[in-house]
Amino acid sequence: MFRKLIDIIIFLFIFSLYFVSSLMIYDRFRERKLTDYERDIIDKFDEEVKVEEKKEETQETPTTNSSSLHYNNRYTILGKIEIPSIGFKSVIIKENTYSAMSVGVIKTYGSDLNEPGGFVLSGHNFRGKSVFLYNIRTLKNSDKIYITDTNGRKIGYSVYSVERNVSPTETSYMQIYDGLHLTMVTCENGGKSRIVVKAKSEG
């Protein structure tokens, strides 16, 4: 009887090790796949969009952003976002779905990218075990956020507000702003609150 119990314990221990190892391997594979997928989309964007960087002090009045870029007949790529101070780069996706948020940042409200009136970008704070948008909490006033749209306009937005512990029911940032305005939103505290970053371009 005692011998049987020992055998069962050993079997359960080996099975648990196998199960945990399998989960870790799958999680690592999934994370690498998402990273490669996003890199592929960014590369496609960079190949197809000719960038014309606008200096804030000499910026011309933007024209309507009517172009879009499709990837795998699944996602509509509206642009690209870069935040040098935290080493972040991703695509901006039109579709507001969980799978889209697993690949890049999504546009959830407002005018077209780099158009007057302002727009809101949202994304997961973590993607798998890797930090995604969570580090926007460390942004400081005057830090730059660069948005490139599919018309090739790359415009720098200067951070002027970083709010934490914002209620999930708070929607006042979803409004029409004067000029070129960007708002970024992600979760914190297990989804119980939000981080809201606001930036503007003096164009």
C-alpha cells in the first residue's frame, strides 16, 4: 500500500513537471510569435510608406488621411507609433478587437491620425510576460511621441500630462481638442484603473 502511494506521488510529480514545462514552452512560443508578427507588420508599414517628417515649427496644415494599409486581410494598419524615451514602437490598428490589441495599439476614438481634433490610442499594459504599454507611466512632460500615418506624415507630439489611477468609467479625455492632440490609455492595478497620457503638437 505504501509503495503504491509513493508510485502515485512520483507519477503526479512527473506529470506536474511535464504540464508546467509544456505551458512555459507554449507561452514562450506564443509570445515570440506575437513579437515576430508585430515586427513583420512594422516592416511592411516601413516598406510601403514613405515618411515625410514634419518639423513642429514649420509644419504645414495636414491633408486628410484617407489611406490605409491592410495586413493578411485581417487588420487595417492606420499608422505607426514610436516613443524613443521608453524604447517603444508598434503599429496602430483600426480594428477594436482583443486579437488586434495583442498585436499592436488600436485607435479607439477621435479624428484620423495627425488630424486636428485629437485621437485616442489604447493598448494592453502587458502582452504575455513582456511589458507593452505599461511603461507610458514613466513618461515625463516634453517627452516625444511620434505618429506616422499611411500618408507618410511623421509628427512629434510632446507629452504634457501623465495621469495614473484614473477610473475605468472616466471618459472626459474622449473629447474634441484644439489642434493636433494625442491621448494614450492603458490599464494598471489589474484593470481596476487606467493610465492616461496626453500629448500635443504645436503645429
